Amino acid sequence: MKTQEDDLLVYDEDDAVKFIINFLPEEFKSKIDDTKIEYVLDVVYEFYDENGLIDEDSTEEASIDEEEMFKFIQKCAKKDKMDIGEEEIELILEGEYQYGKSLGIYREEE
């Protein structure tokens, strides 16, 4: 049986970027490039780290406040002068979520 810890080992950022690019609606494929996706993924990781959601010794599930994470990404993007809009962030996050679900890392809350 596959454990959550095994799933974390198969998460590959390059694969995640490719998955997200393919997930994007056609009209956003020219607006959202690898750089924006990698930036959002890095900020998400930073959010997890700052909020104690990354514990390599634990396989317990964590609950993530999506609104708080979204605001954190917006704040970082503004500070870093990244040209990325709300809808683009939402699409990248949804694509990342779908990638994680495809690996079994995320599951729908009941």
C-alpha cells in the first residue's frame, strides 16, 4: 500500500509545471509561462514552511487555509514585482491541486 510519504517522494516540480501548463485553458497558455508557475509553486512551498505544514517526519494530513495561502501569494507577488493576476494565481493553484490529486497527495475534503 502506498503511503502519503511515498507520494511526497514522487512529486516532481518539473512534472508539476508540465501538468499545470496542460491543465490551463487555451486562452491562458500565452499569459502563464513556466516562470510564473515555478514562482507560485515556490511561494506555496514557502507558505507551507512558514506555517509549519511541512514536516518530513510526519505523514499526518494538514488542513490548508486556501484563502490565507492565496493572500500570501498575492502579497509575495506584489513585493517581488511579479506580473501575475488573481485569475492566473487561481488557475496555477487549481492545476497544482489537480497534479497533487493525480499523485494521491491531495484528496477532496468531505
